[in-house]
Amino acid sequence: MIIAPSVLTADLSSLGSACKEAVEAGLDWLHLDIMDGNFVPNLTFGPPVIKRLREHLGSGPIFDAHLMIENAEESYMQYIEAGCNHLTVHVEAVKHLHRLVHAIRDAGAGAGVVLNPATPIDSIRDILPDLDLVLIMSVNPGFGGQSFIPTVESKIRTLRSWIDEQVSNGGRPVQIQVDGGVKAHNIAMIQEWGATNCVVGSGLFNSNGSVKENLQIILNALG
């Protein structure tokens, strides 16, 4: 299980230090929530901040950018040039998904697709062989601190079966990422459903302990 800390839940006044703390705790991935104020109500940060984070942290961490934006087809290169290793775009927001996925991969980044809680899993069936990652939202995007929606279980299990079949036929392995309300009390269950990558926010960045201490609680829960 890959643990990808959601840096948006860290102290944004010292974002670079918070990200460095996560990396020093042993976390290789950093999950960057990019919101444009249109596709989702909130507005976060963009390529200039990401570029500075990359300069601050060096080439080691994997920058996993979740693009909750309406213009991903026009702006994706800005995020890759800023230092992102993975770009994940919403099936609900992209007009030409196949073309964008291939453009991202041709530019040297990993390509993923996101599904909101109400979006049917069948919407990505045809594009699955071209993906590196599928992000299943277990909350509605745009706000932190929401409760986990347990009905995503069927999506994760269906996707797991599709990927296993794809790999058995010589196709690409695809990561299943889950984002929203993931904490120590439910992460083992999510892994059992078939997820391989979990975005964790307040379960890591909180006042109860350091990122390293909170990560150990999550790892203990995974067994």
C-alpha cells in the first residue's frame, strides 16, 4: 500500500516544511490537490507553488497531482514542467479523455483518471488499458474533512477484477488510489477491497502527533 499524504491538510503557512517532514518520515509520494474554483468551489495552488516545492524538496519525492480543474487539456504541460510526476484528471471535466491521457504520457508523466462518487465505473472501462492509475473518490471533491462514503466498495472491487484480468492478459498494471476520509480505522478494509494507494490527509497532518508518529499508526493498522 502506497500512502500519499494530502499536503493540502498541512499547515499551508509552512507548506515546504510540512512536505519535507512527510518525506523524511519515509513517504515517497506527495498528493497535490489542485482546485480551480470552477470545477470545484475551492481554489488552491498551481504550477508556481509546485515548482517552488520541487526546488525545495529536490527530485526525490513523487508529485502526484490531482487536477480538479476544467482546463486540464490546455494546462497539463504547466504541471509537468513544474515538476509533477503523475497527473490525474476527472472524467467528468475532460472532453477528449483518450487524447489527454496519451498527451500526458507522451510528455513523460504518469496518467490517471478520477471518478467522483456518483460517476459510474463503466465510464473508464475503455480507457483502462492506457492508464497508470485510477483514483476513486470516497468523498465529493473540493473540501477536506468529509466522511468516507462506504458505497465505493463495489467500484473498487469491480476495478480490481478488471485490472487483474488485464494484467493476466499481458496488459498494464494500474494502481487503484482512494481519496477521502481514509484513516487508520478503515485503511485495512480499503486495502482488502483491492486498493493499492491511499491518499491520507488529516490522518497524517494533525495536532495529535508528528507525521512520522501518525504514519506508524496507519502502518500498524495495515498489519
